[in-house]
Amino acid sequence: MSARFVAPTDPNAPLSDWVRTVPDWPKPGIQFRDLTPLWADGAAWARTVERLGRPFDAAPPDAVLGIEARGFVVAAALAARWKAGLVLARKPGKLPAAVHREDYALEYGTAAIESHRGVLAPGTRVLVADDVLATGGTAFAALSLARALEAVPIGFAFVLEIEPLAGRERLGGDLPIEVAIAYDGTGVPRHPA
């Protein structure tokens, strides 16, 4: 079990200082990046939302599509920033009305996400938001889901990116991808401008 997290005392410290690394979770060899300390600190979280939202401020989205479950935290904060709508991409069987479903491949098997049909008008400008960009499979499925809902995706926002897993490449170069913290292959964080 990891030691108790101690938040930075400098409010201007790099955002990565609020990310707790939990070794060997959920399985041996994984270095889990825990964002809960970042979310628990109001000032640090506000800085994160500012960083992710700023590039889209000139032409904000009409709605933000959040990916279950931690992506809901990111999407809700960004949607409130712009007074935009919030659309949920949920695991199958969680939504009560007619849905559109996107299946996608995992390392060992498949998964799916769903969103209600008819909650967005065709042509609605949508930003896809999640907590972490890793392999990009779920984010790509969310992009496909947004297009199936006849929305117009304008980009992606992630709190954290694990660069060696090449999620950015999977998403292609057509849409902007904003991240607040990126970890390189050595586990060293950097903070894109």
C-alpha cells in the first residue's frame, strides 16, 4: 500500500505534483496515475480545467462528451466553463432510452460505450473529454459515437497522457488533442503549454 499523499505547499507547483503514482495497481508492473488528489484540491483542479479549456475558448463546443466514469468529472467541469451541454458515453445497459452503441477492441477482448440517441441536434459541435489518454481505444470509440450521433467533433481534452501507449497516434492528427500532464517512456511528467 502506498504512503499517504501529501499535497504540494506551493499552489503554483506543476500539476503533476498532485498526481499520486500507485505501483503495481491494479496488477503487478502497472504504475497507476491516481488523479484523485488533483481533483480534491480546488485550486489545482481549477488550473487544470483552465489549461484544458483555454485552447477551445475562442470557439467553445456546444456540448462535451464525457467517457464513463472518470471522464464525467473532466467533461462536467469543462461543460460548466462554457455553459455547454454534457453528454454521457456510458457502459452498455446504463441508459434508459434508445441508444447508439460503439464496440471497440481491448487488449484482451472487446468493450462498448453507448449514448442516448436524439439528445444532440445534428451538427452540434462536441468536445470529447476523459481523464487519461492511454491506447486511445475508448477515445476513438467516443469519437465514432459522436459522429454516429451526427455531432461534429472539434477535439479532445485529457487530464493526463501516457505517451508510450501511442493513443495520440490512434486518434490521428485531424483534431486537436489537449492534455494537462504527459508522461514519457521514463515516467517523467511534462506539462504541455
